Amino acid sequence: MENRLEQQFAFIKEIDKEKFIQRQTHLSDGKRRENDAEHAWHMAIMTLLLSEYSNEELDVLRTVSMLLIHDIVEIDAGDTYAYDEEGKKTQREREEKAAQRIYGLLPKEQGRKMLELWEEFERWETKEAKFAHTMDNIQPAMLNAGNDGNDWVTHGVHLSQILGRNERTAEGSQVLWEYSRDHFIRPQVEKGHIVDDCSEKNPSASSAED
């Protein structure tokens, strides 16, 4: 019992480091960047409130659990920006190595469950994983729109990049994708804060942002 508790608290202490991993996305007031722990908390609350819009009925606890643990690997691997093409080439390798170390701090069966949950998110196959990815794309789009597209402007993000990033967002929720497209992305295109390099001037109904 004592050794098990020591392993669990070792993991709990280790994941405090997630609070120091800064993302590229700024908070809605634009004053500072969001950290990974804030991102996870925000998506978990969003799932509790918005799961009714999922394309399929969800195991909400499983989806929330997935969102709370999937970025823990960035303690070792670092945050890879959605549009960092070079960083994405090594992202999987870095994150797999991190997952083995960090989830390996837990008692064996708990660590295995965490690793399986992380892999489920990465595979993007189950309805819970699909909805989790919908949250992971829509939450930063909401914040980017909240600071009037400043992050998109800073990084010179093009509409084609956003649509490419979000080509599967609707798989979790068509309703939420359309809301994000119409309320977070389209207005920033119209303001010129997102470079419109697409032939059509409005985002299509099949794709949103991180």
C-alpha cells in the first residue's frame, strides 16, 4: 500500500510540471499565453457542457479523462505548435518516449490504463477520441477569436492551414464545428486577421484551429 501511494504521488507531483508548459495560444484577454494545465481544464469543462452536441452518445467520463491526460507527455516532449511543420516531424517519437516515462511512474495497471487512453486519443478512432479532438481544436480557436485573432496574425496563419488542421473536427460534432467556423474563424477572415488563401472566401462546412 505504501509503495503504491508513493508511486501515485510521484506521478501527481510530476504532472505539476504541466502548468509550466506554455502553448502558443494566448488567453482571451491577450495578456499571456495559456499553459497546458489550463488548456486541459478548459476542455474538460467544455465536454461536460457540450457533450450533448456530439454526433454520437458519449462516455463523458472517458472523454474528460482523455482530455485531462493527453498533453501530459508535453512535460518531456514540449508543446508542438499546430502549424510547426518541422516540429511535427518528430512529435510522435518525442511524445511516445515521454508517455512511457511519465505514465510509467504509476503502479503498473494504472500506468497501462493511462497509456492506453493516450493511445486512444492519438488513434482518433473511437467516438470519445473524435469528440476529444473536436474540443482540442475548438478551444484554441475560441481563444484566438477572443483576442481578435492576434495569435493568427502573429504567426501569419493562412485559412488553408486552419481548414487543414480541422479537416476532421466535424467527426466529433458537426454542430460544434459549424459554430466554430461561423463564430470564431469566419469573422477573423473577414477582418483580414487570417490570410485567406482559399478560392472560396468562407470556410467550408467540413473543416477549425489550435
